[in-house]
Amino acid sequence: MLAQKYVEYYTIDDYRHWEDEWELIYGTPYAMAPSPMFTHQNISGKIFSELNSELEKCPHCQAVFEIDWEISSDTVVKPDNLVICYEPDEKITKKPEMIFEIISPSTAKRDETLKFELYQNEGVKYYTIVYPKKQIAKVYKLRNGRYIKVDDFSTENYKFEIENCNIDFDFSKIWRIKFV
């Protein structure tokens, strides 16, 4: 008789007692990299600023950055930037309308595969994956339960249409070095 592979399984209750930075996806813990590097933080701040500025005229939605989204008893993620269209209690427990993840070498595979599928399955309307080194952002929109790639953006604008609001996002504003 073959011994079954032993796999640790954790819940949100376990997660709440951990030190350092973690994400919990389907009961599996993922260590977060140490504090993001300067470029990552700089781009994240600019994304938040652009979203926040565009949402000033929208009373229904707000931009949020680096906060736990408690999806279920075994899944907690910390997107780089997100837009919610509800007033949360102290925790983010309902799905966001938009998520931006900034790729770093240690998170690329997780952001492009595991989180891509997770956000798609949870019904997040827009998922944008940002590649700092290439200065490209890949925008995906949920259609019929599946993410369809809208396009790659570097210096262009894109109008995100979310619940009662439109965000005319200028991708040229998020890069540290401006395009010529």
C-alpha cells in the first residue's frame, strides 16, 4: 500500500496568527517577498494615485492598496491595488471590481496562473498584470466567466467600466521613466 502524500492545510484562523507577510490560497500558505523594491512601490503608488484621482467623481467606489481580501475560510490574498464598490466593514470580504498585481520575479508565476484563475473564479471584473521591466500592463476583462485579454498598455489610456463609474486610466503615468 502506498502512503498518500501528506499536505498541510491551513485556514484563515491559522493565517491570523502568522507573523510576517503571507497569502493563503486554497489552504496553502505562500510567503510574501520582503518589502517590495523601490520600482514596485513607486508603480503601486502611481496606480493608486491614478485610480484614486479618477474615483473622486464616483461616490460608489474607492481605490485601496495592499490590504487582505478574505475570500473564504482557506483563502486570503493581498493584491497590490484594488477597487471596491461597497463600503467595507473593517475587512475586505466581498469581491473587488478591479485588481492590479505588479510582477516581481518571486511572484510572477503565482500572479500569472494561480491568482489569475482565482480572481477569474471569484468574478473580479478586471485583472491587470503590470510588468515594470517591460513597462507593459496586460488588462483582462471578465466575459462569460472567463478572462479575455483586452490589450497590452504602455502609454495608452483605457476606460475601465465598473459599477456606476468609469475610470479613464492613463498607463503612461505609472512608469518611473517616461517614454520618449
